Amino acid sequence: MDFGYIQTILPALLQGTVQTLKIFVFTLLFSLPLGLPIAFGTMSRIAPIKLLSKAYVWVFRGTPLMLQIFFFYYYIPIFTPIKIDRLPAAVFTFVLNYAAYFAEIYRAGIQSVGRGQREAAKSLGFSYWQTMRMVVIPQAIRQIIPPVSNEVITLIKDTALVYVIGVPELMKAARDANNRDVNPMAYLIAAIIYLLLTFVFTLLSQWLEKRYSRHERTDAV
Amino acid sequence: MPILAINNVYKTFGGGVAALNNVSLQVKEGEAVAIIGSSGSGKSTLLRCVNNLERVTAGEIVIDGDVLVTTTPGGVVQYPPDKEIRRITTKTGMVFQHFNLFAHLTCLENITFAPIKILGQSRQQSLQKAHELLEVVGLSSKANNYPDQLSGGQQQRIAIARALAMDPQIMLFDEPTSALDPEITNEVTGVILKLVQQKITMLIVTHDMRFARSAATRLIYMDEGKIVEQGPPEQLFENPQSPRLKEFLSSYQ
């Protein structure tokens, strides 16, 4: 192994990692909460809201993420007066895209909580939103954690897509180094960095899962 | 004044199935009224209408002097605003066939949950009451267990305690023993019989004839959405008047 060479490319790769983490963190920060109103929208009794929410999910899950990145980066400045930088354009697209996936996960989680739980809450005087907040969502979280973790790990890897609009993240840094030096070492190190990131979030999701399964049978009676 | 007055209630489900067909029933304070009848006779639907888990198609329901629903002579069904509905239905305590304990809460938390969140009781106040109720249902040792760690009979006893914690004017039991193994129904019916002795007003829907006979101060037989016959349990069991009740009872011999 040529440690001298690694030392020359590492700073650029680490800078790319910082950009990757930025996209990752900002995407989660906005898409995790945004998924919730969309999930309730898809379950709404008001037909236009339901239709609109379902259409949203359909469009963002039904078209390639890369296409969405191109679309928002190149066409927002054309059709609106908004000037948008590469990184915010990328984050914006990721937020809209991941919110659609999270919405479906939330919906499935909420619907997995039995009707009996809702009826019991209603019979005790809880309103619809109180029931959601205090009874359904706390139980749905347990169901939601594994698929959300899946998406989170996919997101770490999906951030690599934004090199197509030239955001200097980890993938682009590795590609640049490879193209310049014709040496696959940059890809190898990038892979290790991606693996470390996914490893950390796998551990985190396992811990969360354990924390939220307290009420499940631990000892038979 | 009766605690519960059901006047000319109709309930038709989508598809035109008439679950309740002009049912009228009054429950006075301290009465334990049991409703028997075959599956699909409308008895559970009646209970669910009283608790607003179903909405009536026509008729009137008055709980402890508060009008839950009424119907104008022109046939318009009128419910009060949601908040008022919740205030009124909180006067009823519902016990479900499948217990429906909150799975994410311990037994103790299941009992104190609504008194704290809905009635605004202090933690201390609700805890004290919860421990008393756990004693009544004989499950003080399970206070900190989760429902999933309890047997069906134990879960149902916690569910009864949970409903009682709200100090309801009337308890509604929707087939409380139907989901239980026969050998453990006694632990649940035992608790309910204890409540009958304490003169707690209740309306019980059940398939357990022995239990209906021992618990009820008045027995009602429903068939095809109508009350066919009612009276003291001994009278209905030993001297049924209508051919349908005779036939129904003979299937239980």
C-alpha cells in the first residue's frame, strides 16, 4: 500500500465526506418530519387532500431520483426567479424524494396499530389527534424504525448521486482523484468511509429498536 | 330519571343491513341489564351506539340526562359537537371483547392514563385510585407488567379496572368473556358479579347464559335488531314466551 499516495488524496476525500454528511443531515432533518403530514394526507377522509398526497408519493417514488435532481437544479432557476446553488438544490430534491418514502412507511406503521387501540382510546374520551399522539404513534414507532433505518442507510449511498450536478461530495472527490491519477485507491477509501457511516447508523437503529420494544413480551407468565 | 335511555334507535349499515330496528331501552341506576341473542342480532351494535363507536341512523340516546343524539320529527339525526360527545360518552365505561389494553403502557399506566389525560387528575390521585382498582380485580402484583405479559383473563380484568377508573355512570360490557378460554371466564365473571353486588349500573352483552342468569337483574333477548322479550332472568329462562327465544335457549341446553 502506498501510504504516501493515500495521504495526498485523503484531505479531499474527507472534505467530500463533510459535504456528504451535510446533504445527509439536512435531508433527514426536513424529510423525516415532512413525511408525517403527507402520511396523514394519504389517509385523509377529505378526497382532494388524499388524492394530492397519493399523487405526491406516486410521482416522487415513481421517477428516478437522478432525474429529480436534474429537474430541480436546472429548471427551478428557469421557471422561478429563485437562484439555487448546487448543494441546496440537491438537498431540496432529496427532502422531497425521501419524504415520499417516509410517508409510506409512517402510513403503514400507523395502520398496523389495531383498530381496537383506537376504539379503546375513543371510548375513554380521547379525541382523534390525542389518540394519534398518545396511543397510535408511540406504538407505530416500533414498526417504523426498521424500514426508516433502511431508508437512512440508502440515503447515505444515494448522496453519491449528486455528483451529477457537481456537488463536491465524497463520490465526486473519489472520482476526481481516480480520473486524475488513474488509481482506484480513492474509490477504495471512499468505500471504507461509506461503510463506516452505514455501520454507525446500523448500530443506532438497533439501539432505537431495542429501546422501543420494551413493552413486548420478555418473560412468559 | 334513568341513567341510560335509548329511544326508537335504528342503525342501518352500508348495504342496507338493518342492525337495529326501532330499539327502545331504559337502564335505571343500580340495574344490571344483560342482553342475549344470536350473533348478528344487533346487541353489540346497540352497545357501540351508546358509546358513539357507531352512529345511529335514527333515534335518541340520553345518558345521565345528556342528549348524545336525537332525531327531529323530520328525520334529521343531530349529534352535539365532538367535544360535547366526548364529555357525554366518558360517562360510559366500555369493556371490549378483545380487551384492547394499550400495548405500550403498563397495567398501572393503562388505568391512570385517561384519568390523568382526560379528567385532569393528579398523578398521585389517579395512582391511589388505580391501586384500589387493581385490588378489586385482584391483580395488584401485575401493576408494572405490560399487557402482553398477562393472560387473556388478566388482561380483561385490567380492562375493567381501566374503565372503572373514569368513574362512569354506567359500565358497558361487550361480550367480555367471548375471547377467553372457558376455564378462565370465571375470573372475569367473578369480578363483574362483584360489581353487580356493589350496585354498579351496567349493560352487558354476552353469549354466556349462566353468567347472564347470575349477573342480570333484568334480561333482554334480541333478535334481528329488535328486542323480542325482556324480564327477570328466571322468567325468561324458565318460561320463555316467544317461539324464537324458546328456540334460542334450546340451542344452549
